[in-house]
Amino acid sequence: PLVLGIETSCDETGVGIVRGHTLLADALASSVDEHARFGGVVPEVASRAHLEAIVPTMERALKDAGVTLADIDAIAVTAGPGLAGALLVGVAAAKGYALAAEKPIYGVNHLAAHVAVDTLEHGPLPEPAIALLVSGGHSSLLEVDDLATGVTPLGATIDDAAGEAFDKVARLLGMPFPGGPPIDRAAREGDPAAIPFPRGLTAPKAGPDGKPSAAHRFDFSFSGLKTAVARWVEARERLGEPVPVADVAASFQEAVCDVLVAKAVDACRDRGIETLVIGGGVAANSRLRAMAEERCARHGITVRAPRPKLCTDNGAMVAALGAHLVARGVAPSRLDLPADSAMPLTIVSV
Ligand code: ATP
Ligand code: MG
Ligand code: FE
């Protein structure tokens, strides 16, 4: 099917067009520069930017793909989770186009789309698979039995998301927002073993029976790590010593990746599943990708991760999930579908 996808859940206005698993267009407009001086995304600014960008981005995607709206089989749109006002712009636009062109509409889950986008790179996802979803607002391990109808959450962060940790640590190192890319770059010049930062929730405490507790086995915690980095940097500054930025970045990144990969491998082995798919903005991280490859290979697990540009928010991921839903015969959404800023991971489409 020829499917168009619209993404406006955060600060990127994205319109993607796919034919089955083939990417035809991925038009993107970002308001990230407008948020940079605030150190985070400002919802009002994001909504306004979507409103200005949505029509030109739509037109550019159609032009890039060399198709017209009449050629499209279905329109998919991120219905949640995300910023309420931002989501509404995309959902309203999708409804307008669907109504005008008489096309079915699919309101889809942004997080499931972060997983589905990999099909554009590597073809159909073997099911079941384990998905490690690591983004600016979420960090979860999921069992994907059927990407069209539902995923089973195995664990999630109990405090900060992985991307949020990158953003906060970057900020305290004086790097720009979003912090993932500058930390990734700085870390290449640093020693990942320079500072032994904590690996949250990886050493299970003994339960009442003396055996290691299974609680939080697949959960994450990054807030203690962030605080440890802040304390370490403050201590150096108090002594009037220079902060070895590259070593701090590399050691922090190593701690995050170590925990993410260890738990993802543990989930695969626990479930007897041989496919790990990594998605979300943090999946663009070069160390995470290399470490996952390396450790999964030892256990006969195949790692799939989309190219870095498809890891962060875009319209192609929404189109990819939409195409999968159409191919699986899932019924479209109602034209009055709501945007749901808190849409749970278990709901793939509304
Ligand atoms: P969510 O998907 O949870 O709603 P979001 O859509 O804002 O959140 P994404 O666009 O998926 O998030 O990811 C953005 C996050 O990815 C930011 O926190 C950013 O710092 C992080 N990120 C991007 N590139 C890298 C990288 N190379 N290394 C580490 N983190 C990265
Ligand atoms: Mg973004
Ligand atoms: Fe996202």
C-alpha cells in the first residue's frame, strides 16, 4: 500500500510516504532551534511551529515521492503520546486531508512507530521480537508478538528516560540541546572507563528468601546516574580543576549503554527470542549500536536498528506503521479520532 504518515508529537513536523517497506519521501521541519535557548521543548512554541510547517511539509513530501494525494491508499497520523497541542495540529491536518481526499485514516502510537520504522530498513520484523525503545520521553523494553495489534511491556524507566539523561548531562557539560548528538561526538575522544559511574537497577537486591529479587529486572533508572555525573563535575570545579569533558561524556554514555544492552540481552534470553530491534532517538547513539551488535552476537541475537536519521522523530516512521496496519487488514480509525497525549504503549492504533 501507498501510505502517507504525519508526525507532530514533539518538535519535528514530519510527513513521510512509503510504498510497503519502501521509503519514498521523508520531509521534515524542526523547531528545535527555537527551543534550544530554553534547554527543552516549549509546548506553545512547538504547536505554533507545526501549524506553520504542516502544509509546506506535506507538499514537499508529495513532491519528493512524485505522487499526489489521490494516489495515496491511507493516511496515518501520530495520535499520541506527545504534547497535546502539538498532536492536535497533526491530527487535525490528517483529518482534513482524509476528508477532502476520501482516504481512510489511522491514528497510531508514536512509540510503536519508532519500532515499525525499522521495517523500512530491514523488511518485515520477525515476531516475536524484543524491542528496546529509547527516546526523549520513554525508555522501555517490550515484547512484540504482533506489531499491528499489541505489544507487551516488560519494563520501563522508573524515573528519567535515557534521552532525557543525555539532555541533562549535556546541559551540565555546557553542550547544546538536544544533548545526545554532542555527547556522542565528545565521547569519541574520551575514555569510557575513566570514571565508574553507577549502573542503575543492575544489581538486584536479595529478596526475603535471600535470592536475588526479580523486581525491576527489566526496568531502568537514570536519575541516580545523572546526579552522580553532576556531583563528579561539581567536585572537580570546587577543586578548581578542569573538567575532562570527553572522559565524562564517554563514561556517562558507557554507563547508559551498558545498562540498556545488558537488560535487552537479558530480556531476549529470558524469552528465548532471537531478534532485538532498537528504536527511538537514543538508538541513533553510535556506542549503543556498536555495543548491542557486539554483545548480541555472543548470544546469537540479531540486532536491528534503523539508520540514525530514522531513529529520531519523523513522518516515515508513522507511514511505516500505517502501511503495516493496512497490510495486516487492521480497520481504520474513525474520522473523529482523538489525540491522546498519554496514549499507552499497548495501544498501537485507535
Ligand atoms: P518520545 O519519542 O519519547 O515521545 P521524543 O519524540 O522527543 O520523545 P525522539 O525524537 O525519539 O524523542 O528522541 C530525542 C532524544 O534522542 C533526545 O533526548 C536526544 O538527546 C536523543 N538522541 C538523539 N541522538 C542521539 C545520540 N546520537 N545519542 C544519544 N541520544 C541521542
Ligand atoms: Mg526532536
Ligand atoms: Fe519520538
